[in-house]
Amino acid sequence: MKKVIILLLFIPLVLGCSSFKSGLTIPANETFILGESNSKNYSAELLNTSDYEVKIRGEKKQNGEYTQGFVLAPKSKVTVYVSSDEIIKFINNNNLPVKVNVKLNKAVPGMRYIKNRDPN
């Protein structure tokens, strides 16, 4: 009986510690937008597995105001914390695709790709 009780206590602990992991490929001169339909705070662990940098930019959903940003260098890893009113953009200004491993602490709805604007 004790084993059953311990098992029942252990199951919610394991299920509560779930995360979502994905390999993300951002095509050349495109931007991946994450979290447009999200309504909760979350964190994302990012690992740039490519040989090219990618810009990470946080913006307010309501008005596009800049909230946070940095350049994720090749082969580097970082954790970013995102509030419920933000989106995160992965901006690839390279002429080749960039690959980023993304590990989210919870499911984050609302994602899409857009073409980068021509700076000229």
C-alpha cells in the first residue's frame, strides 16, 4: 500500500516538471515569431547550433515596443524570460538558414514565420 501512495505522489511531480523541446530552423532572411497567442509567462532555453548568429528581440504584443534583445552567437546558449504580453522574434539576417534548439518550460501557442524587410 505504501508503494501505491508513493507512486501516486510521484506522478504529479513528474507531470508538473514537463518541458517542450524543439529544433527550430529559421530560413535565410526570415524571422520566426513565438508567443503571439500566449497568455502566460514562460522561459525558453536557446542553443544556437549553427555557425551564424541570430538576433533575439522581445516586443510588446500591443504596440511592438522593444522590451529585450541580444544577439545569440554561434554555438552559444542562453535562457530568456518572457512575460505574457511579449512576443519573441528570432531574426535571421544571414543568407543561410540558422538552427536553434528551443526548450520551453510550458507550451507556448502562436508562432509563425515572416520575411525580413529589405533594408534598402
